[in-house]
Amino acid sequence: AQKITQTQPGMFVQEKEAVTLDCTYDTSDQSYGLFWYKQPSSGEMIFLIYQGSYDEQNATEGRYSLNFQKARKSANLVISASQLGDSAMYFCAMSAQGAQKLVFGQGTRLTINP
Amino acid sequence: NAGVTQTPKFQVLKTGQSMTLQCAQDMNHEYMSWYRQDPGMGLRLIHYSVGAGITDQGEVPNGYNVSRSTTEDFPLRLLSAAPSQTSVYFCASSRLAGVGTQYFGPGTRLTVL
């Protein structure tokens, strides 16, 4: 079974600073995917970034990057140059080959202060 | 493309009533799923489908029913609503199951009194 742990219930960061949101995972599968989603106060789930377990390079999407450390089973999200609009809940999730579902962590509420 | 659409956006039911939450996608995705999100928690899988005519249970299926007669539509039925089903419901779709990226609809906020 897969499990996602996000240990930071809330984080407060000054605008323009970089921020790292922690995510650790547990799985016995060799092939899996790791995802980050953003949920603003409006409620929708916005896909941010994806990392495959066999990808050797860390995934990047604009200001988002995923710091993937396979041996430590961690998949931290790094947001560079944070903006006020980054204030939201952030969920880490994983799926595994043959597993027909995403498993989500409990989320981290990020607040960007001006 | 509209992506994944859900209706209604808000719904209030009385205990024991039934209703159907609608979900449609126009991306020709084979895989569709329903999740519920309770306050302060991540999403939990209710039911999923890997293609038309094929459905299966997720983590929390009790009290819900699904069918998939077309690739585009995946409705979720509440058979007899209970207060424990008060939640936000998300529909998602992806081209591939397993490691495929899932894209979510805007959600339906359901309150059962």
C-alpha cells in the first residue's frame, strides 16, 4: 500500500522568498508517479508538477521544481520567488503502476506574507 | 476544451434523499474517478473507471454507485444521503491509469442535513 506524509500543517513565508514543502512517501512498487497539486481558497485542484520514479532529473515547471530523493523516499516541492498568489493548500500525491488511484497526503497550508 | 466539468456546484439534501452528481470530460480520457474531500484532509477515492462499461470500488465506496456508459460521462449516485456524506466531491480524469496525470473538475460541495 502507498502512503504519503506531509509533516507541515502550515507554513508562513515572506513574498519573494523560496519555500520548500516537504513530502515523504512509502511504497513497495518500483514504478510510481509523484504529483503536487495546489488548492486555492476557491477550491479547485490544480496540477503543478509530476515526477516519475525512473526519471533521473528533477522535474521543473516554471517556478516549481520537485526535489526528488529516491533513496530517502522524499519528493519535496520547491517554489522559487514566492508570490502572494501562491497562498493555498498544497497536496502531495502518488500513484503506482497498476494502482488505480492517487493517494494524497493531508496537505500543507502555505501563506505568503507581503 | 472544457476539460472536466461537474454539476451542480452546490447541493443541499435531506437525509434519505438520493441524487446524482454529474461529471463529464472532453479529452477522450479512458480513466475517470471520483474523490471526496473532508475538512482538513486530502482526497479519498470513492470509485473509478478504466473505460466505458468498467467500474471498480476505491477506498470509501459505501453509499455511492457509479456507471460508465460512455467515455465522456461518469455520474456518481448517492443512494440514500446521510450527514456523513457531507463533503466536497471531485471528479478527475486521465489518459492513462496508474502513473498518468489526473486532471480535476471544479468540485461539488454537498451538504446533507
